[in-house]
Amino acid sequence: MSRLADDRRWVDLSRVLLAGDTHANPRWMGHLCRVARERGCGLIVQVGDFGYFPLDRGGQAFLDATERAGVEH
């Protein structure tokens, strides 16, 4: 078990979901969050093309949608 950075809850890191290229797709990130929860994974490690580009005007929207998906699931 490991504490989150904000120290509010514990996360089980014995099961990890590895994800490939997400290409800034918020629906896919939501799907990955659901799969992680269903399979008892306490962490998602994204190892491919995440798809966030700071100068792209859709970048912040993608990060916001990804954060919401993580909180919901």
C-alpha cells in the first residue's frame, strides 16, 4: 500500500494497469480508468503517446477530462 501525494487515502500498488498510446483521447482514458477499477488496479502507468501538448488549445481539456475520469472511477 502507498499513500497518494495528498495523503488522503491509500492506494494498493500490487496491481498496475499498463496502457499504451492514448493519443489525447478522453473516452479511452475513461475506459482505462473503469478497467483499472474493475480489475483492482491502484495505478495506471501510461507508457506510450499520452497526447498532451501544452500549446494545443485542447490539451487542458484533455487533462481535465482525464482527471475527472480518474476521480469518478
